[in-house]
Amino acid sequence: MSDHLVEAIGLSYAYPDGTTALDGASFRVAPGESVAIVGGNGAGKSTLLLMMAGLLEANAGEVRIGDVSVTPGSRDLVRRTIGFVFQDADDQLFMPTVQEDVAFGPLNLGVSAEEAASLAATALDVVGASHLADRPPYHLSGGEKRAVALAGVIAMGPNVLLLDEPTAGLDPAARRRLIKLLQAFEHTRIVATHDLDLVLDVCTRVLVMEGGRIVADGAPDAVFRDEPLLARCHLEAPLRWQG
Amino acid sequence: MSRLESALADLRLADTLASRDTALSRLDPRAKIVTTIAFLFAVVSYERHTVVALLPFLLYPVALASMGEVPWRWLARKLALAAPFAVLMGIANPVLDRTPMEVSQGVTMAGGWISFGSILLRFALTVTAALAVVAGTGMHALCAGLAALGTPRVFTAQLLFLWRYTFVLGGEGARMATAREARGGRGSPTLAVYGSLAGHLLLRAFERAERIYRAMLARGFDGEIRSVRTLRWSPRDTVFVAGWVAFFIAARAVYLPLVLGRLLTGFGG
């Protein structure tokens, strides 16, 4: 699977109230690539991620992983290939202990309890949260919750990681740890974010969204120099370039 | 902390208590479920005017609470919360049933008062036992136990969702209450404000519930909640079930109540 392209072809979606969220978004992500999706609030980033994970069906267009189209029929394959880290870790964590929560995904993929426990231990080790294994998730700090939520996804062994606002609500130290972690991953990474400094550190390519369309696609260094584009899309140059 | 928040924290204590290593939490959830069901059947099997014969059954909830190191104040608070239901169920009895009954030598009471007392006692016994089991097991382990005993998955999954969404709905409600207070809202809201708050709460809870469900789907949820914690039946569990069931049978089969009754009437005069 790891050598498969992830491809969005003419994705369109309107919410039941008629609001257009996506209006013909198309792009391709190569295996191992680290791509950021940026844009103002309501530009369609989260909708796009949900669709790529097969959690929302497009009104038109399709998502392809290699040769397979993401549909309810290919759901199992999609779950194995794509890991989705949600914006609010509290939405994701629900088992009584961290270890059980991280093992929840692997167990659903049909591995044995022992194997799931060992996958969970490895994933917790990767994110540096082994010491939290027996704690109930609702008593953790924001940064710890994010780390555990990420472990819960990578324990499933996905090839592609989708991350929705991974640094939102983190303190600077937790944000730095997360960035180091994301840099070390070899997964294909697609990150929806407002944190353009994170993009400079983690991504080699950036897609800019506006009104449900991809309006720019290129290297972060080049795209973030285009000030009229940034202003139009409710963005600002990365903080480290300012002042 | 708002009242709602502290009520939620108090409820969450059930899970926190269960995550500790106690004599009760070490038992297999199935042992606790089976024994507690036997206890419930024994307690409700008595004739409706029974009071004294039920007293030996107090031993079970007391033993559960001390094995699980469940704080008595927590149990009492939860019991008080549910008490109005029991009172409502039995309050008509003293009015409807005025037949005099002999309580002990020379003392008579209306049968209705005795059956009312019996209802309250049974309520206290059964609810305390159930609360102590939840606090000494945890909702997830309890549902795993129920599922292993053959309860349909639909039911156990629903129970877990109910538990999870109680905190979701409560958390949203607490945040809204705080926001209202922060902008100067005091006392009870007017009906119009209350309606608007309730509507927003519902919509927000819906959205949140949908995100949670999607997060579960993304990790392969297919209707069954699996856990790495496997159930293990040990000799300790057999002793627990056999010991208590033997006690319930003995308490039910005349012998214990009679002794206890004699003891009490002996003290009484």
C-alpha cells in the first residue's frame, strides 16, 4: 500500500443547508510526501480531510488510494490505509485507560489481544507516552491527550496520516514535540492547519484552499511569499518571517 | 466549578474508583454481575410487608462497598438522588392499606406503613449494591462482563454510549452555564432563555456526538467495542459467587431471619 498515490478528483460537497464546502477540489499526493492544506475558516479543509478518510461522501468526484476508490464498499481497506487524527482529542479518546484506547483500533482490524497490546505499547513509545498507559484519558493534559490520540492512530499501522489542526490548543513545548514527531514519520502526511510555521518545519508542499477550491499548490517557501494570495485567503506569512 | 460540573465529576468518580486496584476491582465482572443478580432476586422475592427478614441482606452492599473502598458519602449522595423515585412508588401505601398489623408484642402499625418501609429498605439495598458494583468494576468492564454472559452487543454498546454521551452532554451544558454566568446571567433562566439554551445544547451535543462517532468509525468501529483487557475467571471468583449465593439462600430459608427476629424481640422486651 505504501507506494500508492492518494488522489482527490473533482471533489464537491454542499452541506444539507446548501452551504458549499467543496467545489471541485483536485490534487495528488505521492507516497511519503508531507503536504499541508491551509486556508481561512470555512475554506473546506476539514470537509476535505473527512472525505479522504471515507467518513463523508462527496456529492461529486471521488477519492482514490492507488487503484481503489474510497466508497462504503472499500471501507475496510481505507481504515487500514488511512489514519485520521481529529482536531479535538477528546472526541477520539473514550476507553477507560490510555492503553485500552490505543489498542481499540488494532483490535477492530482483527488482531489478537496480545498483538494489539504490543502494537499499543510500541505506538505509545513512539509518541513518548508509555508512562501514561494505565491512566484514564480524561485526566491527561492537552498535549498528552494529543500524543495519545496520535498513538491510537499510528497503532493501526496506516500508510497515510490525516491530521486536522494538530497543534491547535497545544502549549509551545508540546507543539515542538509534535513537530519533531511529525518530521520523523515516514508516512504520507496530509495536515490541515493554520500554523504556517509548522508547515515550514514539517511539509514540503502546501495546498491553499479558498471557497472549497485549491487555489495554489507549491513549495511552502514560494507560496508563503505571495502576499496578495495570503491576504485573500485570510492568512499571514509565517511568524518567523515577520518582524 | 458549576453545580453541573461538580455533579459530572462526581459521576465520573465511578470510573476513577474502578481504576484502582481493590479487592472488588480484581474480581471478574461476571462474578459480580451474577452474584448481584442473585442478590436482587433474593431481596425482591419477599412478601411485601417484610422488613426485619431483609436486614441480613445489608451485609452484601456493605461488604461490596468496603471491598471496593467506595466512599460512603459518595454512595449516600447517589442514593439520595434516586430516593424520590422510591418514595413516590411507596407513598400511597399508608393511605391505601390501613389494616393493622402486629409488629412485635402489643405494638401494631398500619400495614401500609410497613410495606412503605419495606419498599424503602429494598430500594436502599438494591441501589447501594448496584452502585458499589459499578464503582468497583467500571462501566467498560461491566459491559464486557454483561456481553460475556450473553447480553446482546447492541445493548452493551448502547449502555457504553449512554455513559460516554452523558459526559458529552453534561460537559456542553456546563460550558454553556459558565458562559451565561460570565455574561451576568444569574438565578434560573426565564422560560424563553431556557428554551434557547436547551435547543443550543441539543445541537451542540448532536455535533459533538457525530464527531465522536466518526472518530470511532475512523478507527474501525463496527458495532462491537473490543478491549485488550480479557476476562479471567479465577478460584477467587468461584468462592465469591458460591459464598454469597449460599448466604442469600440461608438468609432466605427461614433460619437467619428467625434467629435475627428472636434476637430483636429479645432486645425489645
